[in-house]
Amino acid sequence: MKITSIPLININFNTPSSVTPAKTTAVFSKKLQPLKYDTVSFGAGRKERNYETALTNIPLLPCACCGRIVIPENVFDRPLLKNYDVPAYDVLRVLKKYEPRMQKTERAVFRRLEKLSKKYPDLNLHDLFIRKRYYHLANTEIKQLKVLSAIENIDLNISADSQEKLNKALKNARQIMFLEEKNVKGKRRRMIKEFAELMNSCPEKEEISKIVSIIQHLPSSSNDMDSFFVKYANADAETIAKKLLESAKASIEHVRASSESGADHASNFIVMCRKCNNDRGSIPYSEFIKENPAMVKNSQKYIDRVISYLNRKYIFGFENYPYQIQKQLFEETDGVINLDISKYRKPFVPPKISSQW
């Protein structure tokens, strides 16, 4: 590592023998302050080897799945505004610089809000959502009906008993949609559950899987602008502002899922936007990549950016990261993702083996 400058610190090495190691550490910690411009590897108040913080704060980092530039985690460490209960236009003006990084749905909502804020210049974000709630609720219900109609009209080769169970699921779904109060939450999840349970009670698994696939097209706040307005209609202005950015936030993805004993360590970490991270969950990569084939090239863009950063800056604990993550992704994807790390200029550093005295 090339050192361009060293801050001069006056340290008294004649520490009295009466000073305990804990006191000595306290003395040194007051004097050895991190340089102000280094906010990734030695940020104040961060625990040693905080791998999540280091990765999620690399600037201009693309999501390893969708390739969209993520919003660094430190953007969310403090409020973007002191007061969100101001005209929506003032809040949107602050959020404008993050618009290119927003996910598709949030970006559509943002642009819709921009138009509404010009039409209603005195309303804050919360009031705009309330004003347009029933308009977007009607649109959401129309989309839901189309999905249920598609299930009703599908030609299935199932028994009379299974057909009766399907009709009951359709009836329950309609009751959830139209008879329950409009402000009841979790309707989509419960409607999907009605049909997912058919997989356990009906013997025609392949036929029922067609229905389960169709019901997944019910609109949600993550993929539909109207549903986003409905879900957050009662949220305060600050929550709405954060939700516009949240799905694009940099988040740690365990290559080998924690549920599969994946290590909570940098060698098992890549960065995805929160939306892609939530979409993956614990789905095996063999299945996830089939649904997201762009991940093969986007994971290469991700490691290229990480390597470019590590070639210029030293982050403690990341000396072998490109080698480690190349191996981990290769193994977990059965060789589908084989990262090219030839641009990394730092040789592999064998891990130190601690010796006992």
C-alpha cells in the first residue's frame, strides 16, 4: 500500500506500569483519530472489520443482480431533511438526484408525485397520497380482477373435487378483495395463500402450479405504482420519502444463504439492491439465475467496480475479497458465474495462522 502522507501524532511511549491495557487502549484511542476523508474502512463508531459497511458504502456500485447503481447505506444514516411536513415539491427536489437509481415502480411513483405537486403546490407527500388513494385503489382492484378472471378461464385437467376447492379459493379471494374494509393490510398475501394451499390439497400438482403462477401476477407495491399508492396512503411524509429510496438501498446478500449455513463473513458477501435481495431470499442460485439471467453479466460489473475501488484504496480485511467471492459464486452457481478478477493488482495474501504461546 502506497502511503502518501502520515498524520503526525505525539504519543508518549513511556506509559507507567500501573496503567492497565484497557487504560492504554483508551489513551491511544483518543489520539489516533481516523482521517476525515476515510469514511469506509475506518469510519468513526464502526466496529472492527465491519464488512457490511465497507461494501455497502463503495460509491457508484452496481447491484450484482439487476446492475442498477445502488444508493449507499450511509445515505440513510441521517434524515435528508429536517422536516418532511412541507410542500411535496420541496421534498421531491431533494430526492431528485436519486431518481436515476430508484427502482422502476418507485421511479414511476416519483414522477407521478412531481406532476401532482405542481397541481397541488400546498400539499405534502402524505396529503397527495390521501387525495389520490381511491383513484389508485380502483385501478388496483381492476388489475386484481383481471388476474382472478384469468384463473377462472384457464382450462385445467383436474378432478371435480379439485375444481370445487379451486372455486372455493376464488370465492374467498373475491371476499378478501371486495367485502373487507379498504384499509385492511396483507390482502395480496392472503389471496396468494388461498391458491398456494391447493398444492397441498389437490393431487394434480402440475395443473395447480399453473394457477399458482398466475396468482403471483397480482399487483404489489414493489411492482405496481397503483399498489404503492394504496399501501402507503396512510403513511407519514417521511416514511413515503424513505420508501421511494429504500428498494434501491445497498444491502448485503449472502451468496450461500444463512439458512444453508452460509458464513456471515465478507467471503460470502455481495451487494444487491434491497429489491433484488428480497426477491432472492433463500432461493438457490440455479433457480434464481434462470429468472434473472442478467445477473451473470451484472455480477461481473459489480466485481469490476469493487476491484477498481480496492486497487485505489485499502480496506482492512478485504485483501483477498475478489479471490474469495470468485470462488464462492463459482461454487454456488455450479460454474454459471465465473468472475474475471484479472484486473485486481494485489496478490493473494495467505491468512495468518495464530500461534499459541
